[in-house]
Amino acid sequence: MQNNSPSSGITQHLSLMAQHPSPCLLGQVQQSIQLKHFSLKTEKSYIDYIRDFILFHYSGTLKE
């Protein structure tokens, strides 16, 4: 007997993510946004904001 509840699909997706973890923060954020079915424009905005934040605050420490 198969469980067709919405939470079973999310549980299966999370277990697949755990087996194949994304190597970077932005990849993890992208997977989470896609899991929540946000629009593509929202996904791009979030990714761009996080990238800009990291570059602005850590650009000096990344060069060292």
C-alpha cells in the first residue's frame, strides 16, 4: 500500500537531498526554494541577494 499524502513526497525529496548534498550554500538555497514551489523570479532574487551579501561582507577575507 502506497502513501500518497503530500508530506510523503516531501519526505522522499528530503531523503534524496540528504543522500546527495549540494556542495555550496547557493545550491542548498536553490533546492529549498524549488521544494517550496516559489516562482523563478523569486528564486533568482533570493540567490542574487545572498551572492551580493556574501561578496560585499566577505570580499576582503576571501582574498587573503
